[in-house]
Amino acid sequence: MKNKFIYLAILAAGFASCEPEFENEVGANYTSGDADFTTYVAVGNSLTAGYMDGTVSRGGQAYSFPNLLAQRFALVGGGEFTQPSYADDVNNLGGLTLGGIQIGSTRLVIDYSQSRPENLVGTPTIEVSNLQATAYNNMGVPGAKSFHLVASGYGNLAGVALGQSNPYFVRHATTPSATVLGDAMSKNPTFFTNWIGANDVLSYATNGGAQSDGVTPAADHNTTGNMNPATYGGNDITNSTVFASVYSTIVNTLISGGAKGVVATVPSVTSIPYFTTVPYNALPAEATSSNATAIALYQFLAVATGGRISPLNTAAGTKNPVLIKDNDLTDISSTIQAYAAGSGNPLLMANAAALGAIYGQARHATSNDLVVLPASSIIGQPNASATAPFNINGVTWPLANKWVLTANEKTKVANATASYNAAIVSIANANDLAVADMNAIMNQLISGLRVEDGTIYTANYFSAATASTVLFSLDGVHPNPRGYAVIANEILKVINSHYNANLPIYTAANFPGINIVPTN
């Protein structure tokens, strides 16, 4: 079965990249207001680091929103702003190596000759063990959760291979026992931005509420009540009380020397293209109508599951929902096995036990479920772990939990996000800090965000029709340069309002959008 469920029609016209607008208005009366930008420090995760297209690269890092902010701060007395060095990214590939072994993918691009994003061909030259041992003004660390910013050893080279430390922080941690927050404070900030918290729930969501093995559900510690983040799995949702406590520590530390700053709320992660691009009904009837085995199987399952799974719709022009595994469903394996054993169908009878195990917690996806972006490459393809004819992903083999965020899992994500944001706003208000409501901005993208030049941007993934008005990079999670310019503008507007400053915003349309290469 051909994988034609998602097709990105990329046209050459209209995709010329423009250089960002860094020039200043002549004679403008810019002021810092009540803020002091002498030493600006940014703490956060990948959104702060300038991560895009699935990596941090030498070229992409230049568009980090802190770097854009610092260039505006320089107009009113802001000092030098430094970022971790990516000079070793000689071919601008991104990715990472550890001891010469690749551990991170190169950046995603679109080749004129291809219809979908692909990783740049080549081997990364960013070697994690080439330690810089330097604190920078941009202390955004891709992958960091709230409690990681205060964790000793998070930058220890010896812990990378064991999954105990972060390779991005390892590259520039001042010592193996340094903390992200400690290194940030060594810069003696007079002004800061703090955008942390997305990964405390995002890793759960992007893995479909599952651990990386695609089988074991990740934990929502808002419900388990586990207050010890040292015991959390990599994809677990951080307990909201733990988050609030850590966040308070981070803010209190940042302001301890008198610094002022901006904190940003956690975006509603399920509104990003990573979750909204692949439709739940990704199976055109034309792709399944010739599969006699699938048609017969679904007719059997409609009876054996009591209607949980419906017969395939083979009418031309219609679409069928993908088949998924839902760990929250009652397991009816024994019922399905019994029906198969007594069906009189030799194929079903011979595979009765397997059918029970495969479809015991299977159902059709609905519009309330979110299929994650990477699933586009496996839907309709044979599953290497399954046996024909019950082996076609999303058709005769249910998509594993990691490929789908169910309605129940969406609720867990929403509840955690709301708790985190309530804590962020409360802590900010208690300390008279400015709040950039990135959650509200993300929600506006769903219906269309109109910026100052009249352009309307959306949260769609890329197509020929929407490429110039999309703010996300090819990984479907992180902004592209144009998106980071919009983020910088929102923070600048908050600073102008809260701190009585007068700082110019950027023209987002002058920044590059899609990353296109002639050939790969």
C-alpha cells in the first residue's frame, strides 16, 4: 500500500529567503524605560536556544528570539550578548556526535525534487566532547524541563551515554557539576527572559502519552502525586506542585540581584502542526478497497468487538479512520480470540490468539484524537514486528500508543498546561515581572494571527498555499526564523508596556521561512 496520505506540494515560486531586518529607524527615540539591559540573560529550553528544523545549527541559532531581543536592547545600552559556539558546525548541518558517533540528526530541509521534509545528507561535525566550559548569555538548553535547570550534573559529559545529562548543556557547562541556572547567574544579569515548562508536558504529548517503546504509558504525576522528579521517566508529565516550586526557585534566583525580566507562559502544545497535520481519517477508500483481507477482517472485528471497530468504507471518495491501540480501553482479547476460534474461517482460527492480542485494545481513531506528525511516514506501511496479513500500520495493525494522543491523554496535557501557567502568572505577579502570554499567541495562530504589517500567520504545516504564512519549522514543533521574529516582537511589546520602554519591533515578513535546498 503506497504511503500517499500526506503530500506536500512545494512550488519554487514565492519561497525566496530574505535577510532579517536588523536596521534601525533613523532618528527614533528609543528608550529602556524602567529596565536595565546592560546584561541580558535568557534561560529556557529549545525555544530559547533557537532550535528549528529538528536541531540547533550554526545558521539557525542566529535567529533565536533572545539574540533578536539583544539586538534591540543594544539600541538602549544593552551589552554584549553571547550564545554557545556552533563554529564547529562547518557545513551548517546541525546534529550532534559523541566520540565521533552520530547521536543527533541533521537539520530538516525540503529538496525541490522531493515532496516531504528530509534530513540534510552529511555527517554532523558538532562534537559534544569538545567542551567550551563557558557560561553564555543564552542559556537555553534543548530538551530541558523546569527541574533540569537546577539539577547538578546535567552538564556532565560522563552522563550523556547513560541518558543522565544533556549533550547540549554538556558542550558549555562550566564544570561537570554546574547547573544551568548557576551558570546563568554567573553572568550577573540585569535583565532576563525565562521561558521554561513546555518540555514538562511536551515530551509526554509528542510520544503519544507513551514511553519511547510505544507500549508503556507515560505517567501523569498530577494524578500519581509523585513529587520526586529524580524518579520521573523522560516522557512523564511533571507534577504541577513540583513545577510551581521549581519555577519559584528559578525566578527568585534570577531576581536576587535586582534584575527585572519577562516570563513566558507554556503554549498549548496540542495546537502545533506536530499534532494537527496528520488527519485521523488518513485512509482513502481507494487505498483499502482492493485489500480483501482487510475488508474481511474488519467485518469480523465489527462483530467480535461489539461495534468498537466498524467495517471499512470502500465507497470512492470516502476516508477511513486509522486503527489505533488505546491503552485506556477495556481489554477484550479473550472475547476476540473466542470469536476467531469459532468463526469457521481457517485464517482467523489459526491466528485466534494473535488476533485477540492485536485487537484487544484497538479502535478507530476519532476527530478527538491527534495523530503525531512522524506517523505520516509509517501509516499504510508494513510493520516489521508483525506478521502478514495483520501487519499494515493503521490498517490491519493498530498504531501504537506513541503515534496517537488520545482524547484522555489530551485532557492530561491540558490540565498540566493550565496548572503550569497559573503558577507562572502568579509568581510573576508576586514579583512584578512582565508576562508574555505565549499560550494566548499560540491559540490565536489556530484561527490566524494578524501582525502589525497586516500579514495573517497560521499554525498549519507547510504546503504551497500556506508556506509564506506559517511560523513553524519543518519539525512541526519549533518556529522558523519568521516565527522567532514574531515571538521576539511579542516580548518586545510586553517590555514596552510593562517597563515603559520604547523598543522597535521587527518586520517578521523579512525573515526566512521554509528551509529549501536545490538538491540534497
